[in-house]
Amino acid sequence: MLAFQWGVADDVRSMADGAMYDLSYLFGLRSVTMVLETRLNVEDADYRLVVTTGSNSWGTYDVTITASDSDETVVDVEWVSNRRFGLNRLPQWLIAERYCAAAFTAQGYTVVDRDTSLSVVG
């Protein structure tokens, strides 16, 4: 689900309960470490992925994995972004929307249904 982050990460490190992504931007002048923490069997999901950058919340992903009758696995992901986006992030969001299906296809997944929105919270 974070294909664009690991695709451009300077380094990805495994942790006991997730991973850490080191990302640099602005030609190396700025950097951030994104932490992905995995929690098992929470509420109505098999996994909950909690993503933070520094001490700031990035988003929460609830993942449910089920087997289908045709020897395929269905992965259902519901996510909520817990951060505010400035207008300077709009191009990044549009590019991610444009290439998301291709990133999943490159990993061997078939996207059956995808519903996203960009909304303003008051």
C-alpha cells in the first residue's frame, strides 16, 4: 500500500512489528523517517497498519485478507489519512492516483474496485 514510499526510499529497514522507510527530498536537503507499525486482529480487520512520520500521524490502514473460491486471495484495505495536506501536496496525490493500479499490477495484484476521495475537513 505504500509502494511509492518504498519505491523512492533511500533505505527500508525491517522491524519486529513493521518497517522503517528513510526518505529524502528537495535534492537531499530534507529527510524524514516513515514508520509502519503492524497490529494484528483489531476490530473488524486482520491487520491494522499505523503509519507515522516523526511524531506525526500519516494514516491508518485496516486490512482484511480472505480466500476466494477460485484459489485467489482477496485483500481489502480501508484507509484514513490522519494528516492535513497543503496545496503543494496536490500534485503528489494526483500522480499517486494515476499510477496506483500500475504499482499494484507490478506487484502481482489485480485491482477490482478502488474508491478514493480528497475531502476537506473543517
